[in-house]
Amino acid sequence: MRYKVYAGTVETFENRNGQWAVFSNRMRFRWTKKVLVYDSCGDSVEGEETEGVLIEPLVELENKSAGVFTCRVPYKIETRFGTLKNPYYDSFVMGQTWVMVEEDSECIFFGKVTEYEREFNLDKSISADGILKELEKMQTRLEADSYTNLGLLDRTMRANKSDKGDSPVNCMEKGNVTVESRSIDTTETGDQFGSFWSILSTYVLDKDEGYLRLRLANDPGTANYFFYYDYLKEEDVPKTGQTIEYGVNMLDFTWNEKLSSDMVNSVTAHGIQTTKKGWWIFAKTTYDVITATCSDTFSINNYGLISRHIYVDGKANTEDSLYEAASKELKNYKQSAEPTLTVKSFDRRDAGETVEKLGYLLRTHILSEPHDIDRWMVCTKVKLPLDGPNSKEFTFGLTSKKLSKRVTSIFDAVSSIITGVKGLIGHINEVSTG
């Protein structure tokens, strides 16, 4: 595969060109300066010379995060004409320069230079954060109201110049969104002020088992660019035809399972039950404390008891209503460990084979008979040294499905229990581990 890195400046604008009336009132960006500062093929392609000099260019991408690009920019370079100052040394300005990385002409990273370090020999170390990082810098107001996860996704991603300024992060449009809609209620929390990213993460990304990706696009026949954002269920993530297979292109792998901080496998609901006995002046009313517990037996057998207690207001509770409340509360938590699989694999396409590439947010067939693994998994994290194809790392986050004789329970993310049983809920803020 061929990697190219561009650096430069961009401007955003509202597209009102009559020729493209269909795109009117939509935010776009265009390059005002664009320099090719790295080409992984360099002069290995006949008739071409290296366009720019970078050392150790690295792209790291992870689902539901911004991603990062890092590299070193040498002050001096050796050429056939002698030692010269790197002509691209001044191409990176913190807070101003945008960086784009292409993989076989497809944009896989777009972000702004946010950090640089100058070394004693004048070489620079550069770091650029992906465009979604811009959403962390900008705050907005979230009114106390009822929403859906997909509605908040649209709200945080759409253009908003008053809060987002002239950043290209304004240039986002809805692409393929297949994650199921669910309700979110913030009426009891009141109006909130926070970054677009904190709102998106708290109410959407952290609760959904979805995959968020950006796709660079442009208006037909123009150099006016924008991004489509996709939010996909696992089965809708594109597949790659290349298998990672033990004894073929699998070089190494690490299996990791971790008990997360939001893991709970038993919830006990406490409430008051009103009982009336007798008639008229002989009637007697008693108030009894009752409880009901909902547990995930499979999880308890595997990891031990991890419990939470809640209190349900009101005096008309029954064991059934308390069990329903406990069941709804339990669905707010994970009941199983979070396994991930990190694979070091050689991409056969890098060797010139005519196969589909391995890559970020692609469903990939992982096959290793000695480790009892045979299934399709989504690549949720990649580490791509642009100058070292043999050192690529692919991480596959496993969702709640069967894997190699291990069963995980389904995590049904529920944003709030407010809309459940009337009078819910006061929490006893203790989590006991047994």
C-alpha cells in the first residue's frame, strides 16, 4: 500500500454557489495551501523522487476517538547534492497546520498539529490530533429535555458556527447511521454546559455498541470538501476479504480481558409496601419494607458477586414492580469482562498480493486453530507505521457475541431509569463486591 502525507492550511465557507444549489447552506472546506510532505513509495517507484522527508510517521486510530498522527521532522537531510535544510521543516505550525494522511488515495486521517517538540539538533517531533478532537475544545448548552441518541449525534456533529467557529469540524454531514435509536432523558439533571465531545461521549458513544467513522467527500467536480459521519452496527461494518490466519500472516497476538468499573451482575431494589387490614374504624395500615433482586447467574459464577442497591420511592410497591426496577437498573451495566484481541499481522497487500487490505473499522476473519479462534471481528484500533508495514498492529474489540467457547451477556445500554416505574429512583451509592 502507498501512504501519502499532506500538510497545509484550509478555509471553511458556506457553499452558496448557484451551480451547486443542492449543496447551498452547507459548510465546506478547501485547501489554501497543500504540500505533499511524505510518500511511502518515494524513489522506489521508477521515475519518482521522494516528496518531502519525515521520520517515523505513525497513524493511530481507535473507534470513538479522534486518532493521532505523529512524526519527526529532521532539520537537515542528505541528498545527492549534499547536506541541505529539510525543505519541509517549516511546513508544520502548531494550531494552524492541518495534516491529511492517504492510504492508496483514501483519506484515513485528517487533523490539526497540536504539539511539537524541538530537539537539541533542531529536529522536531510533531503530533496532530484528529478532527474530532476539535469537538473537545468547543462548549455548548444542553437543555433539560428528552432526546434520542441519534438526535444528539446529529446535534453535536452538524454545523454550528456560533459555537464551532471556522473549524472544518463544521463540515460534517450524516452518512450511514444504522445504530438503533433509544431515548435519553435529562430533565432531572437540568441544563448542562459542556464540550460537544463530552455530551456526545456521555450520552451516545459510551452507551451504544456502535462504530463511528468519517469519510472524506467533495461536491462533484469541485475541490470543496466535507466529511460524512457513519454510525454503524457491527453487521453493517464493511468486510475485508483478507483473512488473518495463524501460520500465514498472523505474526503475534495478545488476548486481554478486563473487569470494567461499570460491571454489575446483581441489583437489589428496596421499597415500601402498604398493607391494609380490617374495615372502617377497625382498619389497620402497615408499611413493610420489601426487596427484590435481579441477578445474572452466569456472570456471578464467573466473576463473583458485584452488586448495587437502589431504593424505589413510593408506598405502593410490590415484589414484581421492584423486580422490574432492579432488572431495568441492571441493564445499565455490563455483566461480563471486556475482551480485546491485539494482532500483529503482515498485510499481504503490502507484499504485492491482489487481495483486499486489512484496516481500521473493517470486519475481518480471524482464524487460529491452535487458539480455538474462528470468527469475524471488527478492527477497532490500528497502529500504522507508514514506513514499516511489518510493524502494523490491529486490535479487535469484541462485542457481546460468542467467541472461542466464551459467552458474554448482551449489554443493552439504557440511558436512564427515570422513564421506568413511577417514583424511580433514589440510589444507595454503594457497590459491594463479593
